[in-house]
Amino acid sequence: MEMEFESKYEIIRTVEFIINKSFIRIALQFPDELLKDSTKVVNALKRKTRLLMKEKKSEDDREVRFFVMADTTYGSCCIDEVGALHIDSQCVVHYGQTCLSPTSVLPAFFVFGKASINVSSCVEHLLDYVSKSDKPIMILYGLEYAHVIPCIQEELMERLGLSKTESQSKFSVADVLCSFISPTKDPRESMEHPEPSGKSGNYRLGGLTWDLPEESKIEDYLLFWIGTDNSAFANVVLTFNGCDVVRYDVEEDSLVTEFTQQRRILKRRYYLVEKAKDANIIGILVGTLGVAGYLHMIHHMQALISAAGKKSYILAMGRPNPAKLANFPECDVFIYISCAQTALLDSKEFMAPVITPFEANLAFSRGSEWTGAYLMHFEDVINSSKSESEALSGSEEPRFSFFQGGYVEDHNTNDEAKNGEEDTGETMALVQAAEKALQLRGKDHNPLAKQTAAKSGPEYFLNRAYRGLEINSDNTSPEPFIVGRSGKASGYKHE
């Protein structure tokens, strides 16, 4: 049992990494489902670290300290750099499912875990389905099954009677992106087993990476997923929505070919994009502080929203939920800046829709159309936005709003700047809103006015039916006050 435990959490490999890098303060990040084993992992790491340092006769007598991190501020698949920096950690060891997003400050070492699987049964189901399809197979998988992929690949070649070179025309297997990430570097640079050069069309998703030959397209392949129906698989179905996808359910030992739920998600995302086009006030939700490039993406979204003539506010609140976002009723839509695996937030129960940066590009870039392609990574979204802005520059035609039922002209702040009506900042907006509030006393005001017409937060609160204490602008003297009841509730003095 002890050997199985150490193998599952890769104790030896983790200790060797720590000693080779000379780290003495290590943060161990566990998801909620693995937190119960954190104490055993720490004890095993301490024991193996002392033994290995004695074997190597290390002159460094400093004690290696481990700190367990749980209940991360954002998604558990991302490295919690903020929490690790609070304890002056030199590195983070991450356990469980991960998105393998690049880090900004700290190096990260990943332990994916080792889930059990019947290799022979998996190969049997794969071959059975391959016989019904004339397309080559691209094998993708959850990272917890990465340890058995070489066995599956070897058995496939043996059953088909093909060599490794000959088998590439029949099926290909994705590689794990990496198991160690250095900060501010592209994780593809630290791959342990890089693919030979000379190929184009590199893909990466859910911690996996694969290359296709020059003249091949991903649509020419049948995607065979090994693992559970989790967020990583949902990203595969959404990103490669033009491909045939098959999932091997390890627990049920069966193939799943119908993904109506995932296809329905794609239709809903298109609906949210159309709804976001009519938004005037946008909240930018900070969903990560560890993924490299998140700050650049926030600035990119601010510039995009400003160019579209809309108002944006940056909000940092940890993991968003309906109760948290209900505190910002002035926002018509929220943009969730997060890693690829947590960006697709189901916002059916929210007061306002929550979209991804890619969907924001589609909604706020004039003239852009959704071709069906879907991008999740920050650099891909930014590069796509730059190419679209160059192709669509100068487009000022009115757009058709499905929700308003006609053509509408978007408010353009760039035109105002040309006319000399430049924005004077947040302070002037608040002052002008206060002046308008003083002038509304005694005038007809419709409390049921459309709130989505507001261009900023102060203007939204100005148009609300309830505004708290109001000042009578016609009479500057204070209103006479009334003395209320006094005494106990069981019997007031005047009773």
C-alpha cells in the first residue's frame, strides 16, 4: 500500500526535483478531493528528502519545509502564486487536474496522479470504432491517464502489426505539455520529450500538445478522448466543434458518441455574444493572478471596450457566483479573465451573462463574425483580435440587434474625442451625476426607465427608482424633523 501511495503521488520524482533545484520552502497545492491525503504526502516527502540527502551526502544542512495550500482563491487547476508568495515559497508542487497554464513568478512542478484503467479493454473499444471509420485517429486523454498512454500505444501497434513509423498514418497520440514550468516562459519550451522539427500546425489544449503534418487539418482526424467528462473534455468539444469526437468512459468501460449537451453549450455561447453586443457597462472579472499574461489581457479588454464606446470596471472577487455578481447590477455583461479550463462559466443563474475574452472580441469588434472557431488561450485571443482589427478598420456601418429588433448605432467615444468632447475621468462623471440628481427633484421621472441605457455606473444609479436620501434643490433649508416614539416596545410613553 505504501508503494502504491508513493507511486500515485510520485514522491521519489518530487524529492529529486526539490533537491536538484536546492529549494527549501515548497508550497504543496491540493484540490479539495485530494486534501485528505496531504498529511501523508508531507510525511512521505520529509522522510524521502532526509534519506536522499544522506545518500548524496549533501553539505546543505538547511531543513526543507513544506506548506500545504488548500481552498485556492481561484480555480484549483491554476497555480496559486499569491498564496505561495505569502509564505515566501520558492516553488509550487501542484497535485491533481491542471490546465498547465504558464506562471508569472514562481516555478511549478506538476503531479497529475495515476488513475486506474483497463488498457486491453480501452484498446479493444478503440480498434472496434476505428474499423467503422476511415479517418486517422488522434488520441487525447486526461492527464491522470498519462502514465498508461505508452502501454496503450504499444498494444495498439502490436494489435495492428505496425511499426511506430507506419502507425502514424493510422493514429497519433498527444504528448503532455510538460511536468515543470519556469515562470514567464512558454511551457512548450520545457517539454521533456519535444517532437521532431519540420512539422507545422501545433495544437495545445488541456495540458496536451500535438503536431499535424503540413497538409493535414484537425478536421481530418477522429478525436478519441480517454477520460471523464470534465472541463478539459468540454474544451476539446467546444474548440474542435467541427471534428468527430468519441469518448472512452473509463468507469463505465464504454464509448460515448453523443454530446448534445456540449453542442448545446456552443449555441448558448453564440446567444451570449449577441446579447453582449447590446451591453453598455461591462465588468471585467479577474479570475486568475497566476496565469502569465492575465494583466496584458485585462488591458487588452479595457482597450477593446473603450474603442467600442462602452464603459468597463475591473472586479476582483475570487471565484464568482450569483450572489457576488448581484452586487454589481449596473453591469450588463461580465468578461471572465481566467485559464482555459475555468473560463467557460455557466451563467444561467446569474443576473447578467458571463463571457470569455474571445467572445468579447466577437461582441465588441465591429463587423466581426463567428466562423465557429473557438480560442481559449490569451495569446491566441490577442493575436486574433489584432488581425481582425486590421481587416475591419474603418467599419462604421450600423449593426443589427436581435434583441432590439432593428439596426442600431453604437455609441463611439472616438467620435466624441474628435469633436473635442474628451472624457475628463471618473471624478467628473461622479460630479455630473450628482448635479443631475439635484435637478431631478420635482420633475417627472419614470422609475421604470430602461436601465440598460446607462453609459456608466453613476448614470445607472442615477436612473434607479430608489436613490436613498434625496435633497430638495428648491429649498436649501433643512426639513423639520419629527420626534419618534420613546420607551420600550411593550409600552411607549404616550400609550
